[in-house]
Amino acid sequence: LYIDALDNLESIKIPRMIRTKITRCESDEEFIAEVHCLRLAFQSIFENDLNRNFFIDIGKEILKTLSNYYPIDQKDCFNTYDELINFVTTSDNYQLIEDEIATRSIPCRSFYDIVIDYVILDSFEDLDDPPQTVVAVLKNQWMPIGFKEIAMKAAILAVLKFKRSKLVYKNGFFANFYNILDYILPILAWGFLGNNINLTFNCTLIKQTIMEAVQDYFSFDRVRYTSLDDLAYDILEITKIRYEDLQNKITVI
């Protein structure tokens, strides 16, 4: 499967970001060929309803874990998450999603390109380099902790409000995505930049687990790029192993 992709690089849609280093690939060509294979593998995986629901449940459980350490309305948060999932899994919305993501240089509607690359890896990079308005609030030594948290959330919501104002499709994919970010970003920002030790530990643990899973997907030692069935099977098994390990660590702690 991999050799076939490597032999036909010119026909592969180039990923929005070349992430050769972070995925530990040997070359850009290897990275692009593996992305092509992963696109096919995830498409195959999600043809099975049980597999698709498994990944959806992972997202919800991670949300639940984080929200246990940060005051949000869990019911509203999970309803918003369900609305996003319902939107992206409804076939009538596929063309709209493709039109939207094209404006962000996302080459195709795949789990790798939208979820792994744009949603997860970009978010981790943003957390490493947060907006200065958020940093200024959190580093202000004269502010009480409670006020810092309120000001930080206000700064994040202001950024999201500005992003919404630029949307062409007011009820499309990115509008739904920003709705869930209203809940997630304050949690992650406070987890990585605030002073809640338990939340920080869980955020760090979840980020580490996700990054290790992504690197596993790109590893010839961890998954077989021999055939589509082999790759899809190994990706599913790796995901289950990493998720179970994450659950065990969180439960023990």
C-alpha cells in the first residue's frame, strides 16, 4: 500500500501542513505517502458504525474528563458536541463541508485532514503559542486567581466571536466547530497555562497520549502499510490500546 502511494506521489493531494518532523517521518515524500494511506484507512474504518461510534465516544469521554476539573455546563457542552458530530456525519452536509474546508487550504474531507491535522495538531500548536491577550492576563501577578480565569475566558470568547464574524457559512462546519471550542479552549488554556494542578496533569496526559497515537499511525514499526485491511486493523488496535492506557492512568490518579 505504501509503495504504491510512494510511486504515485504526483496524484496525491498535498496535506495542508507538511508535518514530517512531528510525525517522525524520514522525508516529506514518506509523510505525504503515509497521509494518503491514512486517509484511505480511516475511510475504511468509519464504514463500520461501531468503529465510528468508538471514536465519537473517545472524544466525548475526553471532554467529560477535562470538564470534571473545570466549571462548565456539561449538558450544554455534550449537546454541542453531539450537534457537531451530527453535522459532519450527515451526508447532505458533505458538499458544504468540502466548500468550507477549501477556504482553509484543507485538501479533502478526511479524518486525517480535518480532525488530526486541523483540529488536534493545530490546537496543540496554538496552545504552545497562545494569543498575547490570554498570556497577558495569566501572567498578571496583581490579578486574583478567580479574576484571571474570568478574564482569560473572556479573551478567548472574544477571539472566537471575531472568527465567527468572518465566516461565510454561518451554520456550517466551522460555526459548529467554534461552538464546541467555546467550551474546550478555556479548559485547555487554563489547564496548560493556569494553576489547577489536576487539570494541568490531565491536559498534559491527554495531549501526550494523542501525540503518541498519531506518531504510532505514522510508524512502520507500529502499523502495517502492507494493505488497506492491515493498516485499518492496526490503526484501530493502536487507538484502542492508547485509549485504554489513558483511561487506566486517569482512573488510578
